Amino acid sequence: MCPKAVAYYRHSAQDKQENSIPIQREQVRRFAKEHGIEIIKEFADEGKSGLTTEGRDAFNEMINDYVIGNKEEFQYILVLDVSRWGRYQDINQSAYFEFLCKKNGKQVVYTSIGFPKGDALFEFLHRDIERYRSAKYSVELSEKVFRGCIKVAEQGYRPGGAAPYGLSRLLLDENRKPVGILLHGQRKSIQNQRVTLTLGKENERYVVNRIFHEFVDEGKNALEIAKGLNDERIPAPKRGKWNSSSIYNILTNESYTGTLIYNRTTQKLKSPPRINPKEAWIRKNGIFPGIITKEMFKKAQEILAEQLKLEKYSDNFLISKLKEIYDRYGFISSSLIKANTKVSPSTYARRFYSLDLACQLMFRQPIKEVIEDVLNRIKSYGYQIEGSTNNFTLNGHFHIGIYPSVPMLRGDHYIWCFPLNKKDKLDFIIGIPLSYEQGHEALGYLIFPLMFMHTKKIRISGAHDEKIKLYGYTTLDLLKELKI
């Protein structure tokens, strides 16, 4: 009975044609025929890098199912050469997978080398040298590709990668005349063709303009912008939902001014990406049509830089700035914050969830006193209470939040604001609107069952009492009657 084997082939996008899978298959099959070996199964990874096993589905199936899992009986694994097995940067990783096969009774045979000739030391050195050469080839190829990309970028063309949201890749022929728009996954087919960017879909360009306008001109923060887009069911890049990260990605992308930027980050040979210093960037201005003006982009960067600087400030510092405005004017607004501090109103929204909730932190002492009074009332009903600050547990299993709120003037009326933070896994929140006077007495109680609430905060207005009618109580006797 002739010996049996499986064969493995791999061809990456950077490999030359002579390394194609059909050519590998032809040579490996010829070797098997010459040595009387029957190939029972063939595995092939097309367009896969050999730097790791990640994404090499055929290789992983062969190792897991046929080598370790012993799905079929065979003696050999036939591979054209060491580089097809992998171009691992740690040559011990290549040897490890060979050892794993040997441990499970399978011998890896590189057909370009042949079967061992009997000299174990020579065989060991030969394979290690081939592993080193394979690893070295990847380093040299990576450097060669990088230098080529740098040259292309210096000429004002896009070396590679998907187009940013709102822009498209435009293919240029050998004479740098437009050929057409490249769709997702399409590449140039001729070596001396080039790719640049051009305006993308009209609806996406509208969104980019809107994001910059709302951030720069309207003072909205990233979360507010994302919420508005999601509420209108406008799909984010890659058809997902908008979030602060996707908004910041657009606000910091200079491509929207018609500027080509290359080499901002480096990621070679599957290593973690790292940010390059700005002097290493390649920047070409006015290479393609922009969606926004350079002035708009500059203003956005100034706001972002200020926000980044202010993020380093403590909560107490930010609240002290609010207190200065409140003591001077008797109320707080976004325009007063902009006029009297260097702090952006959006900084308060990001740090404290909203400006309204940030304002409550100016009244820590009276709020603390009201919470203590409410806890004493609840204890008088016979409850055991555990917890601190705002969140408490009644009788070991029922969870409540207690949030007094000092009224803040908004326009011609006052509002009270209460957080509805579901991350704390509370059963309900007791919101306590306080009086306008210095003593800040409780005006009543609002019981919000969190399982029925779908917002992160509730604002109660003195001019509109619908929520007061729905959730309001004059006393806390409801807790006494519940007997939790």
C-alpha cells in the first residue's frame, strides 16, 4: 500500500506569479508521483500572508482537523518550500508547527528540499536557514513596498487603502487621465496606473458637512452629533451606528480639505500600529476636491485641542468655573460659559453627561443633607439600608437611587434634571425637586421606575407638569405601603 499525504499551498498578494497555487500544485503532485505517494487532500490559502496563521483558514483546518484531529490516516504533509509553510518572523514558530505535526505522527516534507538524506545536523541547519531566509524576505519585501508607497504619495497619488467616508477612489490611466471610480475591493490592474481621491456620494458629503457645522458652529459635542444622526437613521461608515469615535474620526481627517496625508501611522509585518511623528508625514495640499474648507477644519482642530487640554482638568476645577458664572449672573447657559471661560460647554456634557447634571454638583452640601433626610424617613418605615452617595439597597435586594435637584433657570422658567443611569442596575430612582430658596427644601418626590424609562435623564419644567402628574408624590408613604 502506497503512503498517503495531504498537500498545503499558499499564495499571498505580494508573491510573484511563479509562486501561484496552480504552479505549486503541479510541482507538489509531480514530487508525490515520483515517490509513489497518494495525495488524499489538498489545502490552499489564496491571498494570505504567511506572517501568522491568522486568517489562513485552510492551514488551520489542516492542523486542527487532520493533524491533531486525525480525521484521516496519512503520513506526510507535502509543501513546496519553507516560505509556503509560512514567513514567520520568529523562526521558532515555524518549527513549532512542524513539531506539532511530528508529535501527531505526520512528517512535513518540503518538496524543493526532498526527504532527509540521513545527516540530521545538516537537515536541521538547512531548515533553519530556509526559515531565516523566508522571514528575511518578508522584511525586505515590506521595506520595498513601503519605499514604493512613499514615492507614490510624494507624487500626489494614493498608495492604497479604502477611501474615507464621503470620498471615492478615482482610477487614473498611464497618462493620468480618469478611468472611473473603483468600487470596494477593486484594485488597479496595470502597474503604472495611479489612484487618487475624488468626491463621493452626495448624501455622505452632506453628512460630513453637517458634522463639521454642528461641531464648530453649533457647539455640539460628538455624542450629541452621533445621536442626531442615529435618530434620523443615517447609517454610519460600514453601515453601523454613529458614536463619538466615528465622529472624531471624521473631525480629525484632513482628507476632507482635499489634502493627501500618508505615513501618519506605521504597521509592518502584522505588528501593532504606531503613530509617526508629524515631520515623517507626507502632506500634499489641494490634490483632489475637498468637502470642507481648510478654515473649517482648522477651527475644528482648535476646539478639539482645547477640549483635550481641558480634559486634564479636575472635576472640581470645572465645577468651580460654573459656580463663578452662577454667582455672577444667577443662571448658567452655554453662551455664558463660552464668554466667561475657556471651557467648551461640550466638555461638561462629556464629563458629566449633561450641563444640567454638572450644575447640580455646585450644590453638594444641600443635596447631601436632603439625601440624609430621605434615608432617615425610609429607615423609619422599617427598612435596612446599605450603600453610599446616591445609590442604596433596601432590605438587601431592592436598589434605589436618590437624586435631589436644585432648579436651574432656562429661558423664562426653571427646570429640574435627574439622571437615569441604568448601568447602576437600579430598580427605581427617587427624584426630589428642591425649592428656589436658599434652604432648598424638598417640594415633593418623583418615583421613576427605570425598567420603563428609555432616556438617560429627565428634565422637569415648572411650566409643564405632565411628568409631575405621572410620577409625582407629596410624601414617601408609597415605600411604606410597598413593604419591600
